[in-house]
Amino acid sequence: MSLMEAIYAHLPVPAQHLACSLEGYRVQRRRYGPEYDAILAEYKMRHALSDSEFAAVRDARLAAFVRHAATTTLYYRQLFSELGLVPEDIRGLNDLSALPVLSRASVQENVEAFVSDAVPAEQRLTQHTSGTTGAGLVFPTTRKAEREQWAVWWRYRQHHGITPGTWCGYFGGRSVVQPSRSQPPFWRINAAGRQVMFSAYHMAPDNLDSYIDGIRQRKLTWLHGYPSMLSLIAARVLETDARFEMPIRHVTIGAENLTAQQTRLMQSAFGVKPLQHYGMCEAAANISECKNGCLHVDEDFAAVEFLPQADGTSQIVGTNFTNPAFPLLRYDVGDLAVPVDGSCDCGLPGRTVERIDGRSEDYLVLANGARVGRLDHILKDMVNIRASQFVQEQAGVAALRIVRGNHYGPEDETLLARELASRLGTGIDIRLEYLDELPRTKSGKIRFVVSSVS
């Protein structure tokens, strides 16, 4: 826990609302700066292109980005030399197979070699991610790259009628309410970002009604967040027959795979079908749902490849051509998808995907019965962990399996213990287990949470 987090933890609730709003103001300025409107307008204009024109935009951006990567980063200068390639050999998506697939572990162990010397240090921003395998990665990005990412996300939202300025009930993994708190409100308000930020760590059965009251009292029409959290709220809405009192018009999900059961729960409880979006901080792939319920690859944002697997799924591999500070060519994002031949009749361009088989996770169950879904925030700064996995067989007790990176040491274990205590409190006993590798599913995935608790 940082000093600022420690101070925040001791503030009264009104002061925490103010602190969240001040941080929200900083984030809003960073994401939606002067060039954002022009970027969003350009992205929206490209939605009117044909499939071939959309692909041509992708290939032009990709070719220019490959030249940038091969001439301004140590890793790609060496790689192109070893392979006997020149940047001009990569003219589009189909040429990328000349390069090897890049693993997350390779990037983690050699971060500096991927940093472009063409982007001055004063122009770089720091980005954090933990990803599907729970392995931390800290890397640079730029203001324009971050604004492009938010522009493509808002293109998708506006396509479905969600307008900027709409108040949103946010159900994510941020620790905005202290684990020791036992009384509502279990949310904090970010006025600058128009968000009511609900806690992921207080969703015990006895508390769920207060979450529902918060949604109704604030008259929230848009809910966004992890489906593992939103489906808990939906189930309670149905149990209490409160569905006719819910003001919801939009439900959007992210960071986890959306299951059919979760979709049915949310549609029954909120009266609207949850909308899917797939993306990641590394900006190596982006896939958005259209009004027909079809998942479209945002070809103008990243170069996405689907590498067929034996079980009928495809490995998602992406090239992040919007982030010049940290080029990643053919980056294995760690997820699987099922692509579809043919186009959607909605009129939007881009290849289509039937489903994404990634980030489908169980819950951890605390001693008080509260269930905690996505836990990646605990590990987002743990750059010396190669992979991790929670395993639980009884409520209130779990193991955290860890594959250590080359630089993992006692200080990492201390930091990890602090993060676990900060976000989960005393509601669960976590023991650490160190392994050389984690078990995988038949489809090759490493599940972040494996639970046999009912």
C-alpha cells in the first residue's frame, strides 16, 4: 500500500468521495485531452468503410509501425538482423508470419529492449497490466496512444447509444472501500468521471441489497464492469423481484469472458442484454460487439491474427500499432477466440468472432460468504511474477500459486502480502505456493482462479 492509499484509507467517506473525484479529474484530462475529439471523429468516420478499405487502413498503419519498431528498438533491430529481414518485407497482416510469436514472458524479462528510442522519456506515460495469467507488466505508452484507445472504446459505446457524460455504475477491481468496512455505502463517487465506483470486496449476500439500493437511489442507467460482479447483483435482483424497479438501459462488460449464464441473469434482471468488448492495456487487440450481437475486430486499431488450435479455437496474437513507445509485434495476449467466416449484415466492417474463450474465471469465496471475482489488481505491479493462479477448495482459505521470474525476491513476497491484505482484509487466508509452471486447461489456458467451492 502506498502512502497516498494509506492516507485515503483513514479519510471519512465524504473526503474519500472528494479524493476519488480529484483523481477522476486527473484521469479525465489525461484520457480526453486536446486531440481526443479529432481522434474519435476519425475512428467514427472509418466505421463507414468497406471491409477491404478497413483492412487497407490496418495494413498501411501496420507497415509503417513495423518500420518504426525495426529501426528504433533494440529487440527488433536484432530480430530483423537475425532473420535476414528488412521492414519492407512486412507490408500487411499476411506477412507477419515471417516473425516469431512474442510471449509475455519474453517481454517481461527484457522490457527495456522493447522501448523505442524515438519517443523521448518526457513524452512517455507509465501503463500497468496484470493480464489473464496474473503476471504483472509495467511499460511506457504515450498520451496519443492512450487517447486512441479510449476513442475506439467510445466509438463502440456511442454505437450503442451511450453518450459521454452518462453516469455509470462501475463494478471493477479498484479498492475504493476498505476491506474492514462492514456498513454501507460500499461505493465511492467520482464526480469528474461521472462514476459511482462499487467495491468488489464487500459483495457478501447480506450486503447485496445495499448495492441495489445504491443503483436505484443514484438512478444509474448504465452499469459497466466485470461480469462476475454484475451477475451477482443480477441474481440478487431476481431473488428479490426488484427487476421492475431497475432504471438500467445499458450494461457493458470488460476484463472477463462473458458466459451464457451471466448473460441470461443480467438480461432477466436489468431488461437489457449485456454488451461485450474485448481489449487490453497493451493495445494489441480490440474486438467490439455490434447491434446484431456480433463481435467485430477493430482492424484500424490493431493488427489481430487468429492462429488455429487443435480444439477448434484460435490463439489471439496482436500487434499494437497505436503505441510507438513500446512496439509489440505478434504479441501472444494469452486468450483464445473462435473466428467466423463471412461478414455481419449490420454494415460495420471488420472480421467477426463467434466468442472469446479467455478470462473465464471462478470466484474466491471469503469466510463471510462474499464472493470476489477478478483479482488482477492485486498483481498489476508484480513485475517479477511470471504467472499466478488462485486455487480454492473451501471458503475462507486459498492457495496462490506463483511462477517466479528471474528477479523475484523477498521484497516481492512482502509487497504481495501487503497487497493481499489491503484488498482482501482478513476475510481469507492465502498461502503462497511456488511452482516451476502452472497447470493448463485442455485448450492451453492458465485459469487465474480455480475453485471447487460451491
